[in-house]
Amino acid sequence: MGSYTLETAGGGGTGRGRARYPPLSAVVVSTIAAFSAVVVFAILRSAYDDALSRTTTLLGHNLEPTPWHPFPHDKGRPPARAAFRCASYLSCLPPMAKPPPPPPQPAANASGGVPRRQCPAYFAAIRRDLAPWRRGEGVTRALLNAAQRRASMRVTITGGGRRLHVELYYACVQSRALFTVWSLLQLMRRYPGRVPDVDLMFDCMDRPAINRTEHGNGDPAAPPPPPLFRYCTTRDHFDIPFPDWSFWGWPETNIAPWRNEFRSIKHGAKARKWKERVATAYWKGNPDVASPLRVALLSCNDTSLWHAEIMRQNWEEEAKSGYQHSKLSSQCTHRYKIYAEGFAWSVSLKYILSCGSMALIIDPQYEDFFSRGLQPEVNFWPVRAAAAGMCESIRDAVEWGEAHPAEAEKVGRRGQRLMQELDMAAVYDYMLHLLDEYARLLRFRPVPAPAPAQQVCEASVLCLAGDKQRRFLEASAAQPAASEPCVMPPDAGE
Ligand SMILES: *[C@@H]1O[C@H](CO)[C@@H](O)[C@H](O)[C@H]1NC(C)=O
Ligand SMILES: *[C@@H]1O[C@H](CO)[C@@H](O)[C@H](O)[C@H]1NC(C)=O
Ligand SMILES: *[C@@H]1O[C@H](CO)[C@@H](O)[C@H](O)[C@H]1NC(C)=O
């Protein structure tokens, strides 16, 4: 929309096609006027962008690029407001060549039809996450405006789930914004015409921001908190978890879209039977992420004392050497695999669980959308936090597993099955159900976010992407669903 208005204004300024030729001086004057208007506009815009980046960085820790993100965007970091307008001529193309919706499934028998898939039990967390707005006044414009202070972007979906507008408030680290916007476009492609109209605020940084105690602590009489979507939350926050970018790929660390990554990890896992796996607990990652937990974990690096092997992942080195040593599919070598949160939740949880080793999860503080499906001693093994004897706890877990190999292997298998069920169909279904439930709480009818928001379509995302990002985006493109979304678990009634 914004670029369209600009173009027509520019086109009108040339004066071609006018019936009468104005005197030369008038042409010169109006040309100068038009030109200086452009200059003034450009100056205003860059001042506006500057002001934006200054005000947003004033807001706090969440807006600073986190310290372990050394990879610059290969097209440079665009100013926040320009990020999705990669070329002024690229107005949004018709929302992608849309294949016709799939034919309805043939009825399996005369009375019923195909029984629909039940959603995994953790989909029930959607209602818990939205509980503060389910009682009382719902999501109002005023609440969204309050959430904007913390958001990296505003997203509207309108037109019966066919138009996406994005207003960027600040540029997210790496390609998070690009991949998250892509994830929404793929949801729209997977379920044409089914995605509800929404208006939402999204933040792309790691840590939750809506402090529970500061926003009524769940008291029904208190005003509801600002609704803010992000990749994780905690029990002490009201942030609304949404699938993170890595499901569509993380080009900066060479981690493929989840669909491909799970397949290759599972393949790698098959190559090493439980008996052939090393009988110690293994962790490989980046300890330098301002995470006291990971620093403490380094002190458990002793195979004879703690049965633990802690290895350092240096992403910058890895990038230089072509990611030969960071392949996740060749890391299913140990019977026990440690998961340690970083600065917040870590995308590594799903890769660790995929190995079929028993996952030793160190007292997690953060939750992402699917980690609510974790059950202690069923599909993972809980390990005490650093302050409570973490190394001892790791040692005890390994010793228990070695004493009960069949049970330990089963815990590992159930963890892997949780990941098997977390296929992209489940990820999109989660997004759809979450947006559906959220849309029901809106107390106003969503309209396209006005300029400076941009309408975004697949072409504008691909055009902004660097070569590698583009490969990952294309590899993670969705197809229209061949079946209905899964059925939500029954409402327990909160
Ligand atoms: C046919 O429909 C009935 C009633 O909905 C259902 O109980 C039954 O399981 C269905 N049979 C098959 C083969 O799907
Ligand atoms: C939330 O705010 C309260 C009161 O300001 C503070 O004591 C608490 O530490 C905060 N919680 C988190 C998780 O930041
Ligand atoms: C952990 O110990 C092993 C074996 O002694 C060593 O190779 C490795 O570098 C150590 N890890 C860290 C993070 O220092």
C-alpha cells in the first residue's frame, strides 16, 4: 500500500500527458519543488528511522542484539521501517499462485467420514496462555497499543486470511523476522482462506517481557496484561508462545528446516543402537550466551566423576569450516543427552529429543509451545539446577539409566516420539488454533495495518533474503493441507 501511493505521486509529478504545456519556468519550479519534497521526505524518514532505533533501544535488554549472534545479514541490516520494502516497485503480488484447495476427503463410511486427528495434549496450553483475555474484556486496541512498546513488529492478517501486513518497529537479530513472517505466509498457504483475521504484536527477542506479578498475577479483577506473542514464556510471564523461526530453518547456523532436520537426525539415530552408544551424558553447545547455567555445566565435564562430556560449539569457527562438526545427525552417539537453557529457551531441545537418547533436562525456566508436552520420567529425565547439585544429579541420572537400561531406552524413545508427532502439520495446526482462539478474543474488527506497515507476500520475503536464506525459505515452503486441522483437546473450562 505504502509503495503504491509513493509511485503514483511520483508518476503524477512528471507532468507527461497533460493537455497544455506549462511555461518552462513553471516546470523548473515544480521539478525543484518535487525534488526537494523527495529530499525532505528522505531526511524525515531517516530521522524517523533514527528516532525509532533510539527509542526502541531505550526500552531495555530485550532490544539489544544478543551477544552470541555474530552473523551480519549479507545484504546489510536494513533500517527497521524499510525492511520489507526491498524494492519500491515490488508492490505485493497477488498472494502467490494459489493451488485450488484440496478436494474434501472421501467419506470413510456412510455414517461418519474420516475421523479427525486429535491434537497433541499440549495444545491445551493455548487456552491457558490466553486465559487472561478469556475472562473479562478480551483484547482491545488499547491493550495492543500497550503491547507495542515491547514488540518488534505488528502483524495484521485480513481479507479472510489472505492479506498480511507487517509494521517493523526494530530489526530483529539475524533472519528471525524474515522467517517468522514467512511462517505466517506458509500458514496462509497451507490453509487458504482459513486463517482468521487478526491484529497482533510480536516480539522476536529471546526473553519474555510481560511480568505476571506486575500485571495482576492472574487476578480476575485486575485489568488484562498487554498481549504479546514471542517464542517462549515462563510461569512468571504472560507472553504468548508461538513456534520459533528454526522450524523453517536457521541459515546462520546451517540448521535445516525442521522437516528435513528431524528426518536426518532420526536416520543418524538409527545408525547407532542403544547398546552401541557411549554410556555418558553429552552436551555440545555455546556456553558464552550470558547463561550462568551453561557456565556451571562446564564444571561437570568429567567422564569418570560425573559421567558427563561437555563440549564447546564455536559457531564462528563452524561457519568457517563449513559446519562439518556441528551436524546434528551425527550427534546421536551417547545414551544420555543434556539439555541446558541458554539466555532463554533453546531451539536445541527438539534436536536433542530427536536422537532417542534419554534427555537429561536441567530444571527449565522457559517454555516454548511444545515443551509443555514434556513429562518427567516419561519422555525425559529431570536434572537439578546448578545451585542444587547439578553435576551430582547428572551422575545419578546416568547411573539410574545404566542400572535400568530398558527403562532408560524407553524414556528416550518416548522423547523421540514426541518429536515425531511434532511434524510440520502439528506446528501449523498449533499456529492456526492459537490464532483462531486469539481472534475470538479481539474486541474489534481487524483492518490492514496502515502505512508505514507494508503488505508482505512470498515474493517480498524472498527478494529481501540473501542466497542462503532464500534456499532455506524455499525448502520450507508449505503445501495446501490435504486434511482438516487436528481437533483441539476438550476445554477443561478455566
Ligand atoms: C464409521 O463411522 C462410525 C460413526 O461415525 C464410526 O464409529 C466408525 O469407526 C467409522 N468406521 C470407519 C471404518 O471409519
Ligand atoms: C516481576 O516483577 C516483580 C515486581 O516488580 C519482581 O519482583 C520480579 O522479579 C519480576 N519477575 C520477573 C520474572 O522478572
Ligand atoms: C571437556 O573434556 C574433554 C576431555 O577432557 C575436552 O576434550 C573438552 O575440551 C572439555 N570441554 C570443555 C568445554 O572444555
